Amino acid sequence: SKLQTDVSVGLTRDVATQRREEAGGFNVVDPPLKCPGWVCCLLPCIKSIPSMKAFKSIQPEDAEVLRDGGKWTRYDASSCVVGDIIRLEEGDVVPADCVLLGTDDEEEDGSSVLVDLRTLTGEIKPRAVTLNNDSDNNKLIKLYFGGRVLQGSGLLAVVTATGNQTLLGKLIAAKKFPPKSSFEVQEALGMMTDEDDDDDDGQGIALTTQQEVV
């Protein structure tokens, strides 16, 4: 499979370490402003800059990750690697770019998922989607590093990008964070805006054509 991940057991610690080394380090996004040591005295002023305030507001602290034969363990978010299976609950900050796989509770099948990605996508409001474990539709539900789960529980997802390879990292590299509109997001990444029947603008949860993920 593409990410070489078993969704029932997750990655082993050795594989996770290897993937972290291949990625060039931990799951950390460089901030919009990099400050040399001699400007540390100006740190309070720097943190008040809009881009830095927005960046700080969406930083994840930890993540629940499936590792070592199916054990759910809470790690620092910086430990996430591509291919990790993660579980998200209401109130969690998404620790990496990922694709939703379903839910760990069959009773939650068909429930509504709401994730706030406005700081990342420039959208007007969060978008809700219905999550179906056995859905035959040809859509994937993508979430991005820094999004916040407003509604939904036991959400299982596979990590597809970490660190500076995430949407946030690419926006910052293109000097388009925080984006003024969803168009800037598409422009920075060279992506085509997804078409749907919703009346709202922007992309809270991006829907794309189905492809092999795990």
C-alpha cells in the first residue's frame, strides 16, 4: 500500500524512527518569523505580530497514536510521522496533515464531523461532513495540521504529511500565512479548488477523489 501502514496495529517504534529520520526530523513547522538570539528582548513584540499569533494559536500539543502492535499511546505531536494512525476527539488540534479513515465506534457511523480550519484555509466558516465507515462514495476527507475538531469523536485518520511538508508549512514558505482567502491556499500549493454544492466559500474539510492511502 502507499503508506505501508496496517490500520489495525499502526507502525512499530523502529519504523516510526526510520520515517522520522527520512523526513529530516520531527513534526515541527518553522514559524513565520525566525528570530536570531540577539532579538530575544523583542520577543513579546514579535509574538504580537498577526502571523505569529495565528501560528501560535493552532499548534498541537499531543496526539493519540496507534503504535507497536495496536497500542494507543499519547505522544508529543512532534513525534508523528507519515503513516501513523491517529485518533481525534472533540477539542483536539489536528497534529499533522491526514486523511480520515472512519471512526472506532460503529454507533458514530453517519455522524457529522466539524473541523475548524479557518486559520489555514481562509474559509468563512467551518464545514460539516457526514462520516460513513462503509461509504461507497469516491471522496476522501482531508484534515490539516492545526485544525481543531469542533464536533466528532473517535475519528481515525492516517498521517500523510508532517512538518514543513504540511499545508501550514507550505503556506508559510510561500509567505501566504495566514491566508486572506481560500484562493491563496490554492495558489500557494498549485491545487485546484474542489467543486461541491455547498453555499459557503472556502474549504474547511477538503474532499478529493478517492485514491489508495494506507
